Amino acid sequence: MSDTHAHSVAFVRTSEIPAAPPPYAATGPVKWMRENLFATPANGLLTIAALYVIWVVLAGTMPWIANGIWNTESLAQCREVLDGAVGACFSVLTERWNQLLFGFKYPPEYYWRPMLALLLFFVAAAPVLFFDLPRKLLIVTALFPFAAYWLIWGGTILTPLVALAGFAAGAAVYQRLVAGSFAMGFFGAIIAAFIVWTVGGWLIPASASQNALLGAVPSRDLGGFMLNMMLGVTCVSLSVPLGIALALGRQSNMPLIKWICVIFIEFIRGVPLITLLFVASVMLSYFFPPESTLDLFLRVVIMITMFSSAYIAEVIRGGLAALPKGQYEAADSLGLDYAQAMRLIILPQALKISIPGIVNIAVGLFKDTTLVSVIGMFDIVGMIRGPILASTEWNGVYWELLGFASVLFFIVCYGISQYSQWLERRLATDHR
């Protein structure tokens, strides 16, 4: 072989060349900004305009926040300390935090009770929100409403025990009657629970509250953000099962049940919530005997639950309508009755489809609890508009108080939104 032919053979490597890192412009923050902020000239202009607006807002608010005063006793003292400089008067938060959170009548020595109820709420909600946990923990969830009632309102422990007995009787009647008819089981459970509550109320002696372990607190003394949380949690928890029952009743083959649900849903959806709150405050007591008094908190819970359940019923009805007919036929082919088919096959799929709509209504409902301030209930907005701003020390403080309320509502609503997104990803079995 000649030397010329030997040099014409290509060299073959015996090892791979190490991979070179990608160009800096094709990875990291530069890549993200190019794809999301400056993908097109129009997007680039909008990004620059948005950055300018953010800069203007931060340039005006950051000095106001950074120069905030936290240790004065009135707005006048804040202005003296600032001496003409720009700054917030956060002292109203340090002075009135207890009223913003608990109202101005809830006894300070009992603040630990609603805080303990809040901690128990997270423990009780965990088995429902995160279904990978052991099902035995649902016992804590079932007992939580009665324990929370006793902690917040106090008084005799016989009251929550009677309520628990009523729900137990209703559950037993439901299990016996639901095999024949879902509607019969549902309404039979309500009647059984009502009978137990009524009889138990007669048997509780009037002197029981005087010898109670926890001091009694009337509902008119509830207030602050605690009242918003109580209304939001209670009404959402009650409106979801009631909305499911209304959605199923609207699709029922029984004309009476169907038209009752249709009339209820359409009437409630056609009336503003603030009108229902005025009805709860003024007119609802006329539907009860003259000697009986229905607590205002309970009246508001009834009206808000009715309002939200009508909207949730329509969301769930949309989820039921989105299911193909084959799902119903599959349940029939398995020999399942109506209650079993709904519980095991139809409702799980319909509720998964309805998650965004239900969460949207829950977030809106929680924010709408501030409307109770117009009927004389001192929630956090009612406290700001009423006792705090009416005082001579803090008359004129608006942004600090409203900003604090906005932060609290944002934290709760953002948490609900993030949980719903996690739940949608967790239940996205059709994309696996």
C-alpha cells in the first residue's frame, strides 16, 4: 500500500466527544424571556409597557410601605412621627388586630378557642382534601363541626351532642331508605334528624349553660375575619352536597321532584345575594312561631347556602351532561341500582369535570361573605367601616386596613385555587 493511499483513509475515533453545553441564549432565563416575554415585537412592546406600569406602582407604594409606622396610638401621632414624609400608619393593625380578627365583642380570654378550632379544621379537612390518607381519619372530619361549634360558641356540651345524635339518626334512616329511592332516603334523613333535634332541644335543661365547661358566647358577639371564615367554610361545606342533590333532582324522572328543584334553582339564581341577606335579617323570622327566635348567624348561613347551592347545582348538572350515555349504560349492565351507579360511576366523573366551576363558586362565595356587613354583622369589612373608622383615633385610615383585609382574602383564595389545580392534575387519569 502506497503512502498516498494510507493517508487518504479517514481517522475513526475510539471514544465519544463530551457533550458541549448548549448556547447561553438557548437555555436558562434568556431562553424563557425570549419565548414568553419577547416572542414577537407586539409581545415585546406589551412587556415593556407592563414593566413600566409595575415600576410606577412600586415606586409609589414601596416608600409608603418602607416608611410605615407601627408603634403609635393614633393617626395623629403617626403624622407627627412622619413629619410630612410619605409613610403608612400600620399602627392601626398593631392596635386593632384583635378586632380585625375576632370582632370587638368576642371575649379576649376566649381567643384561644377559635384558634384551636382553626387548627382542628386543617386536621379535619385533610382526609377530605387529600384522599390518599387513611379513611379512618374521616371520623375526625365527621366530629369536627360539633367540636368547633362547642369551642366557638361555648355553653353546654349537650347541644352539639344532640346535634350529633340527630345527624346519626338521619344517616341511619338514609341507609335504610336510599335503596328504594335516593329522594326518599334524602328527605327521610332530614325528617329524622329534625325530630331528634327538636326532642333533644326540649330535653336540655335551661340551667345547663350556666354550669357549662366553656363560657357561652352569643352569635352577635362574633366578628372580624373569624366570621368570614366561619361563614365561608360552613356555607361551602353545606352547599356542595345540597347542590349535588339539586342537580340529581333536576334530572329526576319524578315530575314533582324535578319541578321543585327547577323552581328552586331558577328562583335563587334570579335573586341577588344581598336581597337574600336582607330576607334573612328581616323576613325569615316571620316564618317561625312568634315565641321562637332563630339565630341571625343561622339565618345568614341558610340564605348563603341556598344561593351557592343553586349555582353549584348548575355546574354539576353540566358535568353530568358532559358524560357520554355509555357510562349510564355501563352502570345498568353491571346491575347497579340508581344510588350505586351515581356514587360509584357517574358522580365521580361528573365532579372531576366540575372542579373548576365549583372552585370558582367557592372563591366567589368566600369573598361575598363581606356582604353581611350591610345587615349589621361585623365581619372584617364591617369592623373597618364601623367601629374602627368611627373611632377618633383612626378616622381617616383606609389603605392600611383595606390592604390588610385584601391580603387575608388573597391568601385564602389563592390557597383554594392552588389546591384545585393540584386536584385536577391528580385526577387527570384520562391523559396518562
